Amino acid sequence: MANHDALRDLQTRLAERLQAASAGPSASGWLAVQAGGRNYLLPLAQAGEIFPLVGVQAVPHTVAWFVGVAGLRGSLYSVVDLAGFLTRLETGRPAGASFAPDQARLVTLNQTLEAYAALKVDALCGLRNASELTPLNGADVRQARQDAAYLGPEYADANGQRWQVLLLSELVRHPRFLAIGT
């Protein structure tokens, strides 16, 4: 019970900090998440709200990484398994990926992106600031591969963990992200 309360408190604090950060003048921070055993940074200005992983309804004849749809705050959102999408999942979970289902969350995309979508992530890891991270291997230059235009720079934190920036504004325009039918 204490673990459940601690997770709820973390979610509440993150939601409050996300709200404050998006209202503030600086959008240089990131929401840190884990998906498929990898670490990702979602730009705060492009992320929306955080919800528990409940009430998702499956949709037939869709790709494996499309989890389904969920009603969140009175609106219908498509739900994408972030790990599955990034690993081009065809069936099942990515090999070696494990997570505690009670830690999984839905992160909606900011309304300014005009996409009613939520990303299913395996765990929330808090907020990160640029000052806490070190660029890796030319991280200031975006990868030029057209098939991964949504991947931004890569960073390392003080513990040596690698973090990949995921550009949500590019993700919502990517043809593969928009093609959910089988």
C-alpha cells in the first residue's frame, strides 16, 4: 500500500511540475521515462498530462504497438506502446523488456501538437534539466535519418545513464506513427 501511495504522490508531483514548467518561460526541461528497457526524455513543452494505465480499449485490425483507445478527461485518445513503436514491434513485447504493470503510465501529448494521442511508458523517472546532462557523440546535431526524425540528441546523466530525446512534434507527423492499420 505504501508503494502505491508513493507512486501516486510521485505522479501528482510530476503533474504539478509539468503544469508549472509549461506555464513558465523556460521549456528546456524534459520528462524522463522508461520504455522497453531504454531511457527517454520527452520535451516538457510537448508533453501533456500523466494518467494511470486503466480503461484502454483494444481496437481490432491495428498494428501490435497500437494499444487501443482511452477516454481521458472527456476526450478520446489513441494509445501507443512507446517501446513497441520504437522497436518496430510486430507482435508481443520487445525481447528482454520487463516492467511492473503498476508503474506503467499514459503520457498524453500537448494539445498544441493537435494529436489526441497518449504514449504508454513503462515507468516515470522524474524531470530532467539540461544542466544535469552531458551531450553524447554530437548530441547537438539531430539525426538525419528520415525514418527516425523523431529521435533527438542523446545525453548522459551524472550516473552514466544514457537518455534519448524523443521529439514528440516530429513523432506525431511521422508516417509510421499515423499508420495504425494492419
